[in-house]
Amino acid sequence: MNRRTQIALLAAAALVFGTFACQKKTRIKGIELEVGFAEKALTDNLVTDVQYKWKTLADFVKLSKDYTVYVHFWHGSNLLFQDDHVPPSPTSSWEPGREYKYQRRIYIPAFIDEFDPTFNGEDSLKLVAGLYNPYDPSGESKLEILTQKLRVFPPPPDTPEIIYESGWYDLEIDPAAPLKQWRWAGREGRCLIDNPRRDALLVIKGGVNKGALPSQKVIFKINDLILDEFIPSEGVFEKSYNIKKEMLGDKDEFILVATCDQTFIPAKVDPQSSDERELGIEISFIYFR
């Protein structure tokens, strides 16, 4: 998929998300948050590690509930992506004068339009983070801790292009679904990827239908070499591989194959479905840099 197509699809997803209405947010005293990234310069279409450092000050009042952390990344008025999570140390156990640090991995999707005549070499995201009670539907329990502007640049020119070559169905988007956006493959989906002739990180996020195929095996190959085979323990999976340049061969491109040992037809497993496609696995994104 080329970069212009990625931007167009992301814009469509943003329209589905819509503009979020402002909720009542309460500032909380005695807690500070620092967010740091593994890369000195952030780009879009980037997998990166984020360090969260929570500090409780002397005037911190012990929390009676275990809150969830919300981390929202806004591009203008659109929620581009988020990293909501439960912190490793429950917030009800936090004490004054302490630091609580941990690291998580995020994916910044492609959103910068380098072909925009007004583009000046960089774009920005607004990071908004805090705590909330997931059992409060009113949103009034939201405790905003941090608002931070992030400078984001386009990926380096030598970033490999990924083309979904054969075996794939059209992209599907549903902000309420676990994967947000995905494309199904039949028994086998093939991607053509530029060979960077160097070591690189491969990340694949996808899903399977555990209800229809509880023991389905997923296999990833690079060219004709099996990279991994596994039975996902849950419906959604994410796999990371450090790929050595020797695995990619001598050609200008290499083939990444996503295949499986079992498929299903939705109309045959769900009486309410009219979907006659043969489906194997769904892929949300493939990252190779």
C-alpha cells in the first residue's frame, strides 16, 4: 500500500471516529506524569516504545479506586489512536513521594500527507493523558494529568514499502472493533516488501476467529522460509520479529506470506450472515522498518 493510499484510508477512519464532544474533566493534585519515547525524533508509521513515569507528590491523596490510564493522541479534532491501559501497580496502592515507571509499545499510524501543498516538513499530535474510572459512563470521573504537543516527521526515505499483493480482501474499518481496521486473507495472503538490505523489525498485528476455529494454526513465511507458526491464545495477536538481512535474499523485494491451516465461511457458521467468503486470518497492520 503506497503512502497516499494509507493517508486516504486513515482520513476515512478519522471521519468514522468523528469529532469527540468535550467531556467534563477534573484536574487532580499531587500526581505528575512524564511520557518519553525511545526515538529522539518521532515519525508516523512508527512502532516505538513509550515510557510512562508517574510521580506522586507530598500532597498526593490516596486514591480509593483502581483507575485506568487513558492516553489519547489527537490530530486536530480527530482521535488518531490511543493507548488506554491498566498500570502494572494498581492506583489504589500508590503512596505519596513515589515513582511508578513502566514501558509500553505503541504504533503511530501513517497520517502525514507529504503531498499537501501546505506541508512544511513536519506535523504535530496532541497527547492527552490521565486517569478514569471505566465503570463511570458519565465521563465525569476523568482526571486529566498531562497535555503535551508532539512534533512528528515523515518516515525516512528508505522506509520499505509494503504492497498487499494477492490473497487479500478489501480493507474494513470499525472503530468499535478490537482491531479498528483490518483486511482478511483467505488461506494465504502475500505481501511484496522492499528489501532494505539491512536488519529490520517486523511487527504483525492481526486476529483470528477463535469461535469458529479454536485450534487454527497461523504461519508466517519470508520467501520460502518459515518464520513462525503458532496457535493464537486469544482472538487478537501481535508478533514482533528481529529480521536479519540474510533472511531477505538478494532481490530488490521479498515476499511475506501469512497463511493458516484452517479457514471458515461466515455464512456457514453464523445463520444471520450472508458472507460467503473463505476467511483465514485478519491483519490489522504489518510494520517493517
